[in-house]
Amino acid sequence: MVAPKPPPDWPGLEAERDGVGYDATKISNIAEALREIVKPLKGGGYGEHKGSIQDLSVNALLSDVRQQLRSVSRWPGGEQFATTLETSHRTFLDLYEDILTNFETAIQLVEAGAGGYRVTDAANQGT
């Protein structure tokens, strides 16, 4: 599949034509704001951040439910269901970790962009 191309008059495609500007400080501030947004998702202190990866690693295991399912005699479906819960939990956490890693990469790219603009500004000002 070929990615669609924007029309030639799409705003921002040509910086000079469209008056596109940048502010390295604002870009750095955006990176910092994104870093603050991701902090609760990563977790921290015990019980501090509901829905963080640490919280879900501990509290979404459904250990009691799985144990109860496995304890029902004459019901092989209970064992299968418990195994499905375990697999689903691990898959969910793996995806969550991937999202956090990608989010951190995006933040680093924004920060690198701000640094690149600072270097360009310094070079243009001769400092």
C-alpha cells in the first residue's frame, strides 16, 4: 500500500512559503510535558498510580480467580480458562511495555529536534 501524499498547497510543507517557524525552548517544553504525562503510566511507588504498568503487573493477575478456576473438579475448561487469563495478562503487559518504549523514543526524538534547532539558531547567530 502506497502512503497518500498531501496536496502541494498543504500548509507547512514549504517552511519559507508557509511562514513555518520553530522555537527550540517550546519544543523542549513539549518533550518535558510528554515526559510528565508518561510518568504515571510507568508507575513508581506502590499503589500510587492506578493503571500503571506496575499496578497492572501486580493487581491484574487475577491469581485468586485463576486458583479458583483450577480448583473446580471435573471441569477441564477451568484450567483452560485460567491459562487463557495468564496468557492474556502477559500479552497485555508486553504491549503496554512496547507502548511505553515507543513513547519514550518519541520523547527523545522531540528532545533531539529541539537540540538540533538550538544548534542551528546558535550557528545562524554566530555564537
